[in-house]
Amino acid sequence: MENPDFWHQKWASNQIGFHLEDVNPLLINHWQATNPQRDDKVLVPLCGKTEDLIWLAQRHDEIQGVELSKIAVRSFFAEHFYTPMVTPVSGQHELYQFDELSIYVGDFFTAPLSKADIIYDRAALVALPESMRLQYAEHLKSLLSEKGRILLVTLDYAQNEMSGPPFSIHEDEVAQLFSGFKITRLERDEADETHPKIAKKGLSRFAEEVWLIELE
């Protein structure tokens, strides 16, 4: 990952405004659009310590996560009073396992992941600078099973009004990154003037968008 020290520092200093304390409502509202089956293998890249992992593990038998920060992964298991089995993997990663959950600590691009039927990306693509997004999208696609699909959450705001991460990703870029796939916008949640990004940051617009990306 580009500039991993940036993210290590964020977790070390607990500057994790990107972390949601509860399950993401966009996941709850739109997961059914992926036509999920109990035995579908689910991948959550750059998962942090998201509560979404627990929600998904209640519905699927195998959840894989990947996270750069060991602090995040250890916090996740500690906060849920889980004692995972920890295994060194290929000298570059550690694998934390507990019941349905398997989380790799280390670089997403080199983690020894198995193919996934559904990939849920709420905070990964938007965390990456433009220079890394094509590489990320190509790697994501390589991890999809034959009938795999992606539930993707992106942000849309005027990039010149706020520096990322998280970064703004226009619908045109989503189309370019996943060219050859069927792309459906499931929701565009437009913030009003009371939203912190507008009221406090002074952005002219801010929206979360949810995409279903499927193999044609």
C-alpha cells in the first residue's frame, strides 16, 4: 500500500473518524441486492475494526477481511471478547481466525486470499489516491469467483474543497475502473446542510453512493 505509515499513525493516535461505531445502514439496506446465500464467501478489504464484519458473519459461513493495521485487528477482537487463533503467513502477514471470521494483517495486494463470491467495499477504494485505484480495482476483480459481485460504497464531493482520504470518486471513474461489468447505482444519499461535511467543512455538496457491480 502507498504510504502505510500514514494509516499506522492514524490507528496509533486513534484518529479514526472514518470508523463507524455501528453497522453501516447502507450495508443493511442493500446487502440483499447481492442475492446473498449462506455459503457465499465474503471479502471485506481494508476492513479496520468495522462492526460490519459481525453483521456479515451472522449471515455467512466464511468472512475474510484484510487490514494493514495490527492495532485495528486486535481492537476488533478485544472489543468483542473474541480470542482468535493467530498464525504467521508467508512471513508478511498474520492471520487472525475466530469462527466464521478470518482477518489478514498486512498488505492487501500480497495477502494470500481465496476467491470471494461477494466483495463488500465501504472504505477501501475511497481511501486510496487516484494513482492506486486502477491497481486496486484490477486486484479486486482477480479475487472474484466466477459469479462474483461487489457491493461498493463511494463518496461524491468537490475534491478541491477537501483533501482526502476519504477521496471523492465520480461515477465516471467507477465506470472506468469496472469496465466490462454490469454497474447499477442502488442509492445516492445526498447530504443536507446539517451534515457535518457541509455544516462544518463547508463543502458545496456531499453524497454517499452505493453500487452493485456484477459480471456481465
